[in-house]
Amino acid sequence: MNAMQTNRQTGDRARIAVVTGAGSGIGRAVAVELLRAGWSVALAGRRPETLEETSALVPEGASIAVRTDVSRPEDVAALFAAATDRFGRVDLLFNNAGTFGPGGVPVEELPYDAWRHVVDTNLNGAFLCAQAAYRQMKEQDPQGGRIINNGSISAHTPRPRSVAYTATKHALTGLTKALSLDGRPYNIAVGQIDIGNAATDMTARMQTGALQANGSVAPEPVMDVADVARTVRHMAELPLEANVQFATVLATAMPYVGRG
């Protein structure tokens, strides 16, 4: 399939997405949702075997798996080269790859290497992927596309002992705003989805007990990750003349509003 082939469901030109962190969790759910909707998807992640597992969930889908460490510029360049070589263009980047880092570590005990790893993945990786997508979207014909950054409700309200994760997610909001503004002349729309307690391996501990601001440990509700995927797909399938700048989707009863 290439960029000029017909989309199975819409009858329009096929839509092409790059999804980072596609081997598990939210990235996998979003990639599968897009593939089932007729998108072609470049699946990016550090583990080829989990990317292949994602691809196999939609056997009829048009996907490629590209081993990618988003913190490495050469890996990001290779990812977008592979996507455009296979599909001809990029209509969507879901900038999803991220890490929480070591949980429960006080600020004064957090090793610099751990801080740096979170920053390199969550912020530098998001920038590198957005930059590569921006370059492609600016030059392709028809011009333009969409970038959706995976923020977090920690971009607004932190959890205890999450300084690296929280700092990068706050920074991601600034990145989203700057990219959105700079993309206007080139028909590049940029938005952010802030997610709270989607049921994935990363949030499994929330159901048994998570550290609260008052020092207690309490179980928290989670929501189906498929609901996140449908929200991302809605944002992705808007015409480029419309943009969801920021969306928040979370487990209804989780401690967020008033947290802390």
C-alpha cells in the first residue's frame, strides 16, 4: 500500500501514521485502533518482538515494524525514512514513547543517570520525532499533517516522588504549544492528550495501591485503554482545519481534581 491508494473505509487517500512506543500499552492500543480503521501504521519501539505482536493483532492491517530508540537521532531518522519509503508520506505522528523512571524515589536520592534517561526518552525523544515529522509534513504534497503528543495528567498535577516524569510532561506541554504555533503556516496541527490511569502494565500497581500526596497508599480506579485509543483516533481523524489542542481522558473516580 502507498499513500495514493484508497482507504478501505473512507474512500479517501490512505492515511499514514507513525506510532512510537507501539509495542505495548497505550501505543499498542492506538496502533491497533488506527489499523482497524484503515490507517497504515509504522510501529516504532525498542523491542522488535513486541512490535510484531502488535502487528499480528490486526492481520489485515498495513503496518511495518521499525526498531527505534527515540532518544537516538539516527534511529528517529531511520524510522521516518522507513515510513515514507513504504507509505509515501506521514499524516500523523502519535508521540507516545515514554518512561516513568524509578518510582517512589525522593528527589535527593534520584540518580542523575535516571533523571537523564527520563528526559532523553520523554522530552528529547518527543522533540526528535516531532522534528522529523515536521520536516516530512512540510515538504510532502499535499502539505501538512498532525502531531499528537502523549502528555499526562502529571503535565498539570504531579504525583509524589515523580520529579523527572512530571518535569518532562510539563515540558511536553510547552513543546506542544510551540509546535502548534510554528506549524500553522504549513498546515501542521499539533495537540496533546493527557491520560490518567489507563489500564496497562505501567499502571497495574495503581489498582493495588499508589502513593498519595498525604503519604498514604490507596488503590485507584483505572479505565479501559481502548477508550484512550478511540479518543486519539477522534483527534487524528479531524480535518486539518480543526484541532483538539488539549484533551484530558481519565478514570472518572481517580484522585486528580483536587489531588494534593
